[in-house]
Amino acid sequence: MAANMRGLTQFIADIRGARVRELEEKRINKEMANIRKKFKDGNLDGYQKKKYVAKIIFTYILGYKVDVGHMEAVNLISSSKYSEKQIGYLAVTLLMHENSDFLRLVVNSIRKDLDENNEVSNCLALHAIANVGSSEMAEALSEDVHRLLISPTSQTFVKKKAALTLLRLYRKHPTVIPAAEWALRLVSIMDDQDLGVVICVTSLIMALAQDHLDAYAVCYTKAVDRLHRLVIEGEYSATYAYYKVPSPWLQVKLLRLLQYYPPSEDATLRSVLHEVLQTIMNNSAEPSRNVQHNNAQHAVLFEAISLAIHLDASSPLVGTSAVLLARFISSKETNVRYLGLDTMAHLAARADSLEPLKKHQGTIILSLRDKDISVRRRALDLLYSMCDTDNSELIVGELLRYLKVADYALREEMVLKIAILTEKYANSYKWYVDTILQLISAAGDHVGDEVWYRVVQIVTNTEDLQEYAAKVVFEHLKSPSTHESLVKVGGYILGEYGHLIANDTGYSPLEQFQLLHSKSQFCVASTRSLLLSTYIKWVNVFPEIKPQLINIFERYRHVLDAELQQRACEFYSLASRPDDDEVLQNVCEEMPPFPPRVSALIGRLNRKLGDTEDKRTWIHGGKEMNLERHANSRKPTLGSANGAAAATGTADAQDVMGSLAGLNLSGSGDQPDSPRVDGSVVAPRVAVGPSVEKWFNKLTCSAEGVLYEDVQIQIGIKSRYQGHLGQLAIYLGNKISAPLTSFTSTIHVNDSEALSATFAKIPPNTLAPRTQSQQLLHVECKKAFSSFPILTVSFLAGAHQSVSIRLPISVTKFIEGVKLGQADFFERWKVIGGPPREAQAVFPIVLDGTGQLDLVRYRQVVSGNHLEILEDVDPNPSNLVAAGVLHTSVDGKVGCLLRLEPNREAKLCRLTVRSTSEDVAAEVLRLIEKLLRLDSS
């Protein structure tokens, strides 16, 4: 660039040739004066503007303040020449901060470059947006950046830059990006053929999914499918093989993304994931001599182990992982030791048993003395996570010994963790007091107030501990150098419970006073205030030292500190009252026990270790802490723009919605077949239309047929059921001459505890032109259910399109017809009895063209719902009687009897269903009545 601008080349040469800073400043000032004059005179062509702005940029990079050239940089952006536009964008990104007024002038120019069919201009504009990223720019241009990302005509490198630009904008201004609205379209790009695009989009989705888990749930299947294609099928170009490891960056991101979601209940996905994780572990079993190859493999392996722990901490894969981790924590490489300890801490935080980790306790303790502080920190985290009642004394003892020589950066965190472990796993209260007082003595300034507050609470609430605590704290105070926190603990405990040891040798009231008062001269005013409270307590219980105590109050009445002076005056007045005065006794009564409360230490530790990166899917600590955290994190929250908004607004929003409980806010009437909410996940909106409803109703009574059809796609099904199991072959036909890419099929089941529906294998992501593919769906009826599962099909055909349709899987599909005689039928009918195990409805019917009952249609509806029609049971030949047994895997077999009584004269029909389950009776009645009503409407 400088070679084409002689003036710039000469300017740089002059600057480099300056021997002292004064000469450099003189040359720069001369050049800046010349540039100001040229800009003031005007009439500069594009080349001259470019040259002068380049000089300004170079001056700015050297560290000098620049106050000219902003307007010229804005003008250069509008140039049609690449070299001028490039300098203009470079100046904007360097010279202007995100709150600069000049940025408003460039927004339209940037939008114009984003709209151009020129990938170079697109990239320059994207760079500027990502680097400056002001709120105003994000609001104005985020839609344009998104359009570039999803456009089928965009070049791959433009898509990559667009994805990373959106990521940058979301991190800075999360409320500007409509993340949930864009979810399906962004996830579809994970099927892009270029792995570079997939990596960038996955980075974006990782950030978005953390705050919008439900909206991006479909990415779970995409991630598993892509991992399978990379690791198992080897579907990648040589460009993305890093030392024979297929795209390790993408593998790591996908494995991390899967950890954001709870383990899938889909058996197919679980099986594929198990195969992927097993292959990754097998590939990394033996280290290679090539360092880069090892680094790539280890990066993938550690993330795979974390995912295996997340999925099932008791699986054989985790057992294999524990063996590998034991090897890694003894490695000579610092990075491997660090990752091994961190991943082992994850295992300790989730595992049911810590025995496999305790085998390596010695190695972990040695890691506390590693030469690298980051390894030492991870060893501390691991010891904290793997501590339990069996090894607590050993681990706490080691941590206390290490505390004396530990780095100052680690000490505060160590103090909190030692205090938490000591309280949580104490085998005796005496050990707890000894350990905490040792901790306070050793840690000194690193002991927060929460630690000694907690000691005081526990001693006050434990009567058997009070005498022992008073003796131990007295002995610790004898040390020549005593930290102020220990003086505070001593002042409180001796003031409350010093009388319990006053009769023992060496613990007389005078000795207690002399020891404690000798420490006060080194303490700050707040600690002295506490000691004055101790002295007034002693006035009440130790009359023999009352003169000395009154003397102390008298001296403190004249200090400059207002708090100390006020206390001394009040206490002096109380102490000077007659001995038989009850006021002093009442004021100095022993402190009552504290109300039970949760330790503040854990909250303090969590605040100290707040995440600054991707949100952790686990925290350091035992399994109980992680289960409690998971329960809290999965509480239903109302939708929000981002995680921060959810955190601050959830409590108020839940109060408001709680007060509206029971009100129907949807404004819709009774719609038994409409999608409903399951937890915080809203069912997809199903496609509607006369043909769609007609096809669906037909399939509720038949085994095969068309379920949905439009100009692009046709969906048909063929089904069979046996017992509580069923299998649907779903036929997906592409009717157009172009392939349907990023093809995704998902099943939404409202009540997964009653019905499960899973695909036999992960569906292919491309549907070739004018072809048909088949997907097998396995269904299982666990209990009676009342809502139809919803199939959502999404694909790219120019634009992103999505269709959601109900699958004709009802509870009657799992009924098997039963043949009964007249006597058996009516005997069982009477045994079941009336309500609530009877459901009945009366509704109008329409006669056929001859004015007769349409008995053939009635029989088709009843038999189509898998009930066996019983002949010659009802004396009225127009009536229909049927019987069947519903098969479920959880509730077993449920009997069901039906009686249909149409009346030609009244044009009414009475339908009665009796079942051993009232839910089944109501659901069978609803399904059959709906079909019969359709015929009359």
C-alpha cells in the first residue's frame, strides 16, 4: 500500500529516521499542519484523501492524538475504488469509538456496501460493524448482516464473516438480536457443505443457545448428526484435517454445545452419541509422537469426556475416561495436566462414587505444588470437589499446610473452600473449631467476615461446644502475633462464654481481660467497639474485675471516634449503676441461638468465581451442589431477550403470572386438539386447512394415506401397531426439480411420560429432486394420553420453510379388539358401572340420502379405532356394541367397552364408553364422537 503512495513512504521513512522523540514529534506536527491546511483548502481528489488519511492512521498507531481526518474517512467509504474504500474503513474502525457522532454518517454507506453484489465490499462493511459495534449500528444493520448470512448467493467467506459479526453484536447488545425468531434459519446453516461456515455458525449458535435453550433445541440433532459424519463417516475435506484430526475446532464446539442441553431421551441419538464418544476415546488411547496431533486429539478428547460425564456419570464410557484422566494428571506437559485436573473435577462434581478418584489422591495433592499456578488452582478445585466425610480431615489438613506457602492470588479462594469443607464434612464440632481457628490464624488478611460470622453462629447454636471453644480461642490468643479476625472471634466467644472457664486454672477473669485487652491496641475502631461490648458483658459476670473495666470505659469516653465514644459513654453509665440494679443484667443477657440459615460462604465463593466465558454446565463442589444448581436453573422462566433480563425480571414476572393463574389468556375457546405447553416449551403451530384436516381425520381410522401435500412436498404415512408398540413409515416426497437441503424432521410430544416417539435413525439432511425418502418412527404407549404428537419438517428451498402437522397417533391405535358374548359383555358393563368410569355424549346426526341411518359409516369409525364390533349382542339391530383392550407399558392393560345408540326419528345419537380407567373412557369418547360429528356437519 505504501509503495503506491510516495508521500506516505517518505513520511514513514522520516519517522523511522528520527533519532530522538523530539525530532519525531516535530516531523509529525509539521505533517499534521500540512494535512489540516490541505483539508481546509479542499478540492482534493480520492488519491490525495487516501494518502493523507493513511498518514493520519499511521500517526494514530504510533500513539499520538489525532483530531482531523474523520470527515474525509467517511467520504472515502463511499468511494467506488477498493484502495480508497479500504483506507476509509480502516480509519473509521481505528479513529472512531462506538459513541462517536460521525458513525451516524457512515451507517447508510455501510448498508449500501452490505447490499452490493460485491463480496469485497461486503467484507469491509462486516469488519467495520464487528470492530465498532455500536448500539445504533447494531439496531440499524443487524437485519442486513443476517440477510447476508442466510442468502444462498453469498460466498462462503462472506457467510463466515457475517456469522462472526452477528456473534460480536450479540455479545455487546443482546437485546438487539431477535435470537428466538431467527433460530430455525440459523440452525439450518449447520448443514452447510463448507465446514468453515459450519464452525462460525456453531460459534454463533453456542452463544444464542445459552440464553434461548428451547428455541435452539433443534440444534441438538444437527450437532449429533454432524459429529457422526465427521468422526464415524469421515465426511470432510482434506483442508479441514488438522494433523489427521478432522476439524478439531468444530468437534470441540459441537461437543460443548450438546452439554448445554439435558441428555436426550431419544434412543437413536443416545446410541449415535455413544458411538461417537467411544470412537474419540479409542482414537486417543495411545499418544502420538507428533505434538500438534496430540494437542488436537486431547482438545477433542477432554470435551468428549465432559460430554460423557454430562450424559451419564455412571456409564462405562466414564469408567474409561477415569482411567485416561489418571494418566493425564501425571503427564509431563503442563496443558495436559491442567485439562486432566479440570475434567476430573467435572467428574467429581457429577459422579455417584468418588472411589476411582480417591486412588489418585496423592498425585492430586502433589499437584498443589506444581510450578504452574493454573495447575495449582485446578488441583485446589479438584480437591474441593472430591472431598467427603471419609477424606475431609486429610484434604483439609493438606490445604491448611499448603495455605501457608500458597500464592496470594489463591489464598482468599482457599480460605473460603477450607471453611466450606470444614463445616460441611466435620465429624465433630471440636475438629471444626480447631480447624477454623487454625485457618484464621494462618490466613490472616485473606479471611473474610463471612468466615468468623459463621464460627460465631455455630458456637452460639451448639451448647456442648461453647466451653471448649472458649478454651481453644483463649489459647490461640496467647500467640504473640494474632490477626484481627481472631481477636473478633475471641472477643465474642469470651464475652458470651468466658464465665464457663473462669474457674479453671489459667483462665481466670483477670487473665482473660489482660490477654484480650493487650491485643486491642493493634486493632481498628470496629474491633475495639466489639471488645467494649465484651467488657460490658464481663461487668455483669465478673464483678472482681469491674474497676479495671470501668477504667477502660472512662478512658474511651474521650476518644475522637464517635462510635467508640458513644459506646464507652453508654457502657460507663450502665457499669456505674448499683450492683442490685436489674437493668445491667437484662441488657447483658446471653445471646439467644441464631435462627437456622444457609451458610453465606458458598454464595461468596460463587460470586468470586463468576463465569467470564461460556457458561459452565457444572460448578466445583460435590454432586449435591450440582443437583441443587440444576434444579434451580431449570425452574420455568418467562421468555426474555437475553439471560441477563431473565435473571433480573423472573421473580417479578412469576409473581404477576402467579396472580393470573387459572385465567385463559389465549382468547381461544375449547380446542382439545390444539398444541399445549409442556413446561416452558411451546408446541409448534400446526398447519391448518380443509384438505389437511380431511387427510388427518381419514388417517385416524385407517393405516395409510396422504397426511400433507403442497407444491413442494408430500408427506404420507403407513402404520402398524401391536400391543403397546407401533411403527410409522413416514414418506417424504420432494415434488420440485431442486434438492431440499438442511432437511430436518423433529417430533414434539406433549407428555413424554405417556407416549414416546423416536426416529429409528437420524434423518438425512438432503432430499434429492423429485425423489422420496422414508423415515421410520417408533412409538410406545406408556400411559393414556390425549394429545397428538406433532411432526415438524423444515428445509431450505430458496428460503427457509417449516411445516408442522399432527400425526394420527391416538390412544385408540394401541387398542386390540376383543370378542365377547352377550352375557360376558353385559356382565362386564355392569361391573365397570357408571361415572366416573363412564363417559357419555348425545349429539345430532344426519341421515343418508334414503333417510336411513348410515350404519356402514358408524361401523367404519368404530372398527377404525381398533375396537371389535360385537354382533348379536344388543337386541336393537341399529345399535353398535364394541369391546377392546388398551395396551400400555406402564399401566398395563385397560379394558374398554362401547355402545352406540342412534335414533332415526330424533336424529340424535347417544355414545357411551365404559372403561376401567376414567381417562381412557373420556379420551375414546372424544375421539369417536369427533369423527361421528364430522359426518353430521
